[in-house]
Amino acid sequence: MKQEIVLKINGKEETVLIEPWQTLLSVLRDNLDLTGIKSSCGVGECGACTVLINGSPVYSCLMLAMDARGKDTVTIEGLAPLDSPHPLQTAFYEEGAIQCGMCTPGMILSAKALLDRNPQPSEVEIREAIDGHVCRCTGYNKIVLAIQKTARSLSK
Amino acid sequence: MSTKYNVIGKREPVVGRMDRANGRFKFVTDMKLPGMLVGKLLRSPLPHAIIKNVDVSRARRLPGVACAICWKDVRKKRYGFCVEDEAVFAWDRVRFIGDVIAGVAAVDEETAHEALSLIKVDYEPLEPVFDMFRALEPDAPIIHPELQSYGAMFNFGLIRYGNVPCTTIVIQGDVEEGFRESDEIFEDTFTTPLVHQCYLEPHATVAQMDLDGKFTLWSSGQGSHYYQYRVHQCLGIPMSKIRVIIPGAGGGFGGKMETYSAQYATALAMYSGTKPVRVALDPDEEFMGGDPRHPSRVTLKTGVKKDGTLIARQSLMLVDNGAYGGQGPGVVPYATIYTRGPYKFAHARAEGMLIYTNKTYGGAFRGYGCVQAAWAGENQIDKICDVMGFDPVEFRLKNGVTSGDLMVTGQPIQSCAYKETITTVMDGATKLYPEGHMKTRHQRPLERKMRGRGIGTKEYSSGFRGTSAVAILREDGTLGIISSGVDIGQGCNTSLAMIAAEEFGCKLESVSIVTDGDTDSTPYDYSSIGSRVTHSLGRAVKDAVRQVREQTLEVAAQIMGDVGGQDMLEIVDRRVQVKGDPTRSVDLEQVAWKSSNLIGGNILARGVYLPDVKPLPVERVKSSMYLEFPSQVYSSHLVEVEVDTETGQVRVLSLKAAHDVGFAINPLVVEGQIEGGVAQGIGFALTESIKYDKNNRIVTTTVGQHGIPRATDVPMIDARIVEPGEPTGPFGAKGVGEPALIATAPAIMSAINDAVGIRIYDVPITPEKILKAIRERYGK
């Protein structure tokens, strides 16, 4: 039976009517039209569904929407204003780290969480931080370079 | 990176990609149209059975179901890439677990699944065939009894019988004579499994019929015009009533050359009034009902002289094709001609055979059979070097092809930087190993971690299939390109825009190019496949722009009056000026406006590319697909690995990949292709496969289970671009999309052999296989 709950998404309080078994992924994409998050494997392996919950990356396909109550959810749409992109978004774009773009939103959110807790990560630490994200197009090379470039520019 | 050009040769981010970075781009799987229905497909649970009856009536009556359809609701027509053996909905029999029998369109997923469960199918099971050798036996069940009546798109001496839809034979010289001349003969068999493309966005199409009976399709695919034709072919809808738009696919890698969603979404839309219907494959459907890389069994017999000269190579490639032709009749001939490898053999004979079995059937996947061919061919070259004591780099520099040498088909090779790719990865060295290394490397005692270096190389084709594009000077003086290059992640339209800007003489930002392949308004292009877009569509774009530039100068000369003709003029940025004299100029915008009066409208032109290839003689090549290609591309991969001899795990420590691309229009994108391809190559070599259970049912349902490499599995890849030019390519460019991964697996095998002295003949090279081989070798 459907229930009305309040979620804090990208800094805004959203009231949604959901089934109790709905995943956060489903509520974000289907109820709130936030399709920047992608649904791919559906079982918590590929990372395309990643959002930040209180600043930490989480597979939204494995999280019940109910469990997001009282927490701050940030999706790729809420990372930065369109006319003022986050340095990670700019770096991904400039370094050629975006090919088809399906993994990109999730990757960028995990990268942000990494740089928030570790502003000068090594290559190994970067690779471990994005290990939960599958990319089939880029071979991860330019994604790692983009994150390194952002880390350098943010440290200035 | 070139400095002689203004636009091309520079590292340009793909135009528009910020929309992926901020999540605003809508993939087909993100689309939500008003009233959109969910389409789901009913698939056969049996591998081989006669269909006695299909009853969709109860599904139709379920509230929330717009339609439930089967073969009775669409025209009975077989279609296919080279062999026309597929059907939208099976009507006579099902031939693999996953064969589509029916479809429903409903208000939501739950209702659609419930509707599927209400469809009643009566089957009469038939004896299935799962093993290709069993399928070849004279008393084997015949999977396609009407094989001889099936149409074939190409017929170059096509041979088909029993469970064999096609065979390919290519003959160069006389291999028996070659073997007689040889001092050593090597005979080996190599195998590869079913491997999925693992794109993150599945096959998906939204189809909607309007009140005039015209269908609009938004599809995640690789060719808008190709899909348009396929849907027309399957369902009989006139081409003029089908419009296909591809906004940008979430990956393809060949797997979306064919469509497994467009025909279904359209068929369901036919019966849903004007409501849009979305069909998107679920992950498990992708693995059982998509079109993965064909498994292969390649037997090679190679003759070599004791001084290391390669003399003759005979190959037989057997492909367990699965239940329908799919892309097999293209993949096998293609692979067949590349088993010889990039070497100057005097004699070669290559045969390939597709065999039907009651399993999931294969499609196009980056490398199109050549990944399998190179796994065998290069692996055996490494073995020859190992056994006979030749340095693998020196051996290849001695036997490798150069420009002017002939392919196994007799076609001359145009630009060829094969040897340069080797010396590039070697940083100029002409030997891989130090003196004496090969004599002692296999005498080392077994240690916990052992390192090795190896090399793999390859040959592939570029630039097939003619095409056209239109260029137009828009009213504001900017350049418009109307072409149907489809973006599957490779950013082809930026490269094409760069070619246009260079040819015209303007900046990249002054060029706009169609990016959604809209069939209503773009000229036909074959598809974004075969590493052909930069080469083929690039040539057409360049030709169109050349004409537009000439017409622009002509009109400008008329406007400017006393300049002495258009040869005195040049285009600089947004103006036409007298060469070297910016004070005498006219804005392009003015030229565009005035052309309406002067020439009756916009300056526009159609550019064309027709590959200059002659058909191959049937005595030499019998095939189910054309095998003439205008040019070839080459690469070398140099790998260092570390083998953990207790766990069997292999770490790729470093990987250098040098690719002959003719000329890199956009080096940033070329590097991205190489790097992405190498990662797929590492996965193919070490971890990836679709797995079956003992009842021949596919049990792989996610990319993780498939074994796709993650960021910690792949080193920083060192991609090197080699640019010998190419007479048939735009500004000398050739393709790189597919070649990217072909040399990787054999290079890794070569490095593993260097490390621990074992050779594996089957991919993926799993820890189990390594440990078994180490035990056999070291007796532990």
C-alpha cells in the first residue's frame, strides 16, 4: 500500500508517494524524474546508480527509499549548477574521460566523495575509490587522470 | 600531434559531453513520454522444440495490457544479416533458450510480467544439439531444415548444408608445397568462449505510431538507417513510415549493430494505438538474448624455415554459432582472412565454418572475429619463437608486412606502419629480450611472484562501405553537416566536425553537425561499426565541404567584384578574404544571405565516398560476405605481467599500445579508443566469459559475473599513435575503434610464458588454468 514520505534530495524537501519496497533508485528516477542516475545491473555491481548519502557514495539500487528519510541525498543533478560546473565535471569533460557517459554520473560522485575525504589521493587510492564503478568504454585511464587533475587544481 | 593543420590533429574534448557529466542527457532508457507503455518479451524456456500453438488471449484480457502479440500478428518473414533465418516471433520452432515467442505492452513492469505468465505456449520438444561436433554428424538433428531456401544478402560462392549456414575458404599459393619447404611445422588448436559486450545501457527502443501510421523510433543502437531498414524488413512497414532517431547510445561495441529491441517496440506500438512503447532488455535477457562474441576453435598449422622465415600457414576456424546466423556469416569470413596474421607468408589457406547449435547466437563485437583469430595466430607465433629460440620482436620485424605486400586475399596493402608500431612500443629497440634471456628464462626456479614481458601484434581493416554526407552554408555563415554518424560513445561527430572545419577553413565552433542520425533528414550511412566512420564518413564530409568551400569562394568573388576570381580568395575564420589581405573581405554571413539571390538558395553540396576496391576472384575466395577492404591498420601491444604462482592470478603491470591510425584527427579520442579497447582486451584475456550450467543454460546475468575489468585490474595504459598516412583516408586517417583490443590477449600470453614458461590455448586465462599448467611444468 502506497505511503507518502519526505526525502531531502539535492538540498530540497521532496514529498513522494511510494510503495514501501521501492528502491531509492526507483523513486529518484521514476517518481522525481532525476534520470541522471542510471539503472544498469540492478544488483549493486556496476555503480551506475550511485548517489551520495550524507556525503558517502551508495548504490541506490540496493537501498530502500524509506531508508533515505532523514538523510541528505545528492544526485548528479545536485552536484553543481548547470552554469557553474564542479571542477570534476569540467576535468572529466576536458580530459576525454567521458565516452558513452553511462558510468559518468556515478564516477563523478564517488570521485567527489574521495576528494572530500582525501584531497591528495595516490593513483592506487583513486583506483580503489572508483573500483565499485564499471566503465566499459574508457579503460579508466582518462577517468583517473581527470580525478588527479582535479585534485591538483583544488589544492591550489 | 600535428602542427601543420589548424583544427585536426589537436586533442579536442567531444562536443556536448558536459550533458553526460551533469546528468542532463537523456539516453533512450531515460526517456519518459506521456502514456508510455512497458514492453516485455516472452522467451522460450526450451532449447529446441516445435511450436504447436501460441495463445495470447488471456494476456490480452488482463487489465492494464494494451496488447499481447505473437507470430500471428506480424508478417511471417525471415530476415538476417547475411543468412535470412531469423523471425520477429518464432512461428515454426524455437531454437535456443531465449528465442522470442511473444510480446506484451502494459502500463507498468509488474502488469507486463503478469501478462507474460498468462501466455500459453504448447511445445513439442525436439532433441537439442549443444556441441558443434555433434551438429556436424550426419545423424544430428537439423536445426534449420529449410536452410537452402533462406535468402542470403551476399553470395560469393556461398557453401551451406546441414547445420552449416556458411563456410569460407581463402587460398593463397599452395600450402602443401609450403609445408614441404618448411623445416619445422607447428600444429596447435586454440579456443575462445562466448563473451558479451557488457555495455551499460541495454538494447532499448521507444516506438510510437502517429495517427497517419508513421512510426517514430528512439533507439539505443549503432545505425539509424540500418535499424530503419531492419524494421521495414521484419514488419513490412514502408520505409517512409519509419523514422529512427539515435540520441546517443550508452555503449555498443558492435553488439547494437543488430537490433533486439526496435522490431519488438515497433510491433507492439502497431497494436497500442498511438501510445509509445518501450522495450529494453533486462540484464539477464542481454546475456541470453543479446548477440555476444562468437566462441571459436582455431586450428593452425604453420611451417617455418630454420632461419625463422615463415613459409606457410593453414587455418581452420570452427565457430559454434548458436541458433541463428546473426553476424556469424560476416564474422567468420572476416576472421578467416586474418588468421594468417601480418606476415609475409608465401602460402596460406584459411577456412572458416559456422555451425548451428541450439544456443545463444553471436553478433558483432569489437574486432569481429579477429580477436579470436589473433588469439590463435599470435599465440602460435609466440610459441614458434619460444621453441625455436627467436626473439619475438626480431622475428616479427623479419617477417612482418609493409606497404605494397599482399593480403591473403591478394589485395595490396596500402599504408602500413606494422613495423613502426613494433619499434614504437619498443622505444626503438629491435629485440624484446636481452641477449641470452630466452635461453635461461625457463630455467628459473619457481618463486611466489614471477614477472615477464611479452608482445602481441595484429592486422585489421579500415574504411569499407561507401557513404555520403551533405554540407551546407547556413544563413549565419556557419557550416552545417547533415550526416548520420551515430555516437555510441566514440565521439565520431566531433571528429567529423573537425574534418569539416579543417577543409572549410573555419573554427570548430563554427561547425554544427547532426548527432542523432535522424533518418527523416540525413542521408544513408551503413552504421557506426567496422571502424569505418572517421575513414568513410570522414571522406564524404571532406568531399561535401570541399564543394561548399569552392561554391562559397565563387559566390564571394561575385559579391566582391574585382578580385580576379575565386582562386585569389581564402576563407579565414568567419570571412572570405583576398589571400593575405584581410582588408578586402566579405563576411560569410553576407555570402550566405546573398547566395539566395545569386544562386537561388543556400550553398550546399553532397559529398561521396566510394572505396576503390575490386571484387575478389571466386577461385581464391569463397565467402558469405565481401572481403575487399581499402586499407589495413596495425598495432603492437607490449605487456609486463606479474604472475602469482600460488594463487594463479595475473597482474598486468604495464601496457604500451602503439596503433597505426594513418593520421589522428582527434588524438584525445584515438587515445580513448585504444585505452578502452586494451581494457576489454585484458578482460578477454584473463577474466571474461558467459558461463553455462551443465544443462547448457546460461547462468551469467550481470557484468560483474561476466568478469569485466575494474579500475584496479587495469594499469595506466600508455597509448602511442603512429601516423604513416593513408591515401584513401580523409587527411590520411584510418580507423582505430576495433583494432584497439585485438593484440592484447596474445601479448599477455606472451608475457605469462616469459614469466613462468607455460602456454594456455584457451581464454580466459584463469587462475585455475595457470595453476594447473604450473603444476604440470614444475611438478608441484
